[in-house]
Amino acid sequence: MRRAPWPVLVAGTITRDQVTTPMGFNADGLGGSATYFALAARLFAPVQVIATVGSDFADPFLAAVSGEGVDLRGVARSKLPTYRWTATHDYTTGTTASERSEQGAYDHFQPELIDEQRRAPVVFLGSMQPRYQARVLDQLEDPRLVAGDTMRLYIHERRDELEPVLHRLDYLILNGMEAMALAQASTVEEASAALRRRYRLRGLLIKEGSRGATLHGEDGAEHVPALPVDPPQDPTGAGDAVAGGFLGYLAEQRREDPKTLHRALRYGMVMASFTIQQFSVGGLLRLTRADVEARMAAFPRA
């Protein structure tokens, strides 16, 4: 009989997003690294969430994320307002501009893990303050795989806090600009070699937006193109959905051999393609595994 998937623990943000894209405007959209990751990974393995949400936005979050496969006992409800994020996505340049954030509840977040969460075999540290990532790491009991994300703000302004976290990761998930900034390199290839060597990573996953993603590992680099979505509505959260599909599939299969990593990367791109089809988390809410498998069939055989 097939063994049950490993549980996955995600620690990250729950946000209240105001997003503008060439396709329109969405106010008060549910977002955050923990939200997108959990909704993507739950189709592969049970997910435990560590995050905080303000009472101003707790009900929309619980209504969207509660359900089979997602354990929300680690979500702390705060009296402070939910983390607010505002941004404009430019499809021509592939950049995000006019970013503003009000961290609200996250300024006083103290992640606390119960015994079951401490024993999680697969862990994803979503992009959030390095001190919160470190606090989660300090409570874990010998996980099999820890992956993490970060952002340029922390690379430039909180490097001293970030460095100890990076040395404790097995997989680092970044975009190319973040990788080059972290490695102080002029190309993604140079950055990949430097980061994998410096942090002794099993894998560096570079998110490339509309071009797909590349996994740099012991067996070289493997690039997977993005699945076309015409037109993409909202790229917010696509990177966290990639992480959810990638780590969720590894947890489901309970191994990391080259064939499994190859398929995990493709599942990550499939989850991203569903994410960008609608604003906020609309593309993930009613998604089934059958939907995912049907889209996986769109990949050329490799």
C-alpha cells in the first residue's frame, strides 16, 4: 500500500492585498505567502499553517482556507490589523512597482509551534522577517527538508539576521534579481554557484515569472517553462504556489530522487498557472487534483 504523505508545515504571511494589473484592480484580496502555499500544497499533502491574521480579516481567511488538508491551529488571531500590501504589476517590464506595506499584526508576531508541528518533516519558511523564520527553525525537531524564501528588503537591510537562517536551509527559493543581490553576482548562473556553495544547499529554485523556473542542484540545472495563461490576471502569489506544488509533491512521494524532483518542478509550474488565472486566490479555491493532473498532461514529455 502507498504510504501517507509527509505533513508539510508552512510559516509565512496572511495579507490583505490591494493589487493593480493591466487586467484590472482588486481591493481587499486575500494573499500572503502562507495562504498561497497552503492552498497549493494541500492537494498533495496535509498542511499545517503558522501565521497571524487580524480580526479585521480573519473571517475571509478562514472561509477560504479552512477545509480538508489544512490545519489552522497555528494561526494566531491578533487585535491589530492584518498585514496590508499594495502593489502594481507591470506586464511589459515584468516588474512590481508602487509597493507599500503596513505590517500591522506581523510587527508583534511570535510564532509558537505545538508538538506535532515541531516534528514536521517538510517545512517551508515563506518570505517574512528573518527573525520569525529563525524562531520557527529553533522550534523544529530534526526536519527532513527545510525550504525558505526571502525578499530584497531583507537581503539589503537585514542581512545579519538573514544569514544564519540561510545556512539552515536545504532549498532556497528566489527570483533572479534576489539571487544576484544575495550573492553579489552579475549573472544568475554565477549567483547559483555561489549560493549553493556558500549555504550548502541541496537545491536553489530560481523563479523566472512568465519564463518559468529553474532548479539548480547537484545534477545540474533544469529549466521548466511556464504554462501559458492568456491573459494572466494577477501574478501575485505565483511564486508561493510554485513552492507549494514543488514541496507538496516531494512530501507526497516522500523522496527527492532526480525523477521526483523533475516532476515536482512541473507540479510547481502547474500550480502557478492556476494562480495567475484570477485575482487573489480565486484560481486555487475550488481546484481539484483532477484539474491539476489534466494540466500536467500539457507538459511535453521529457
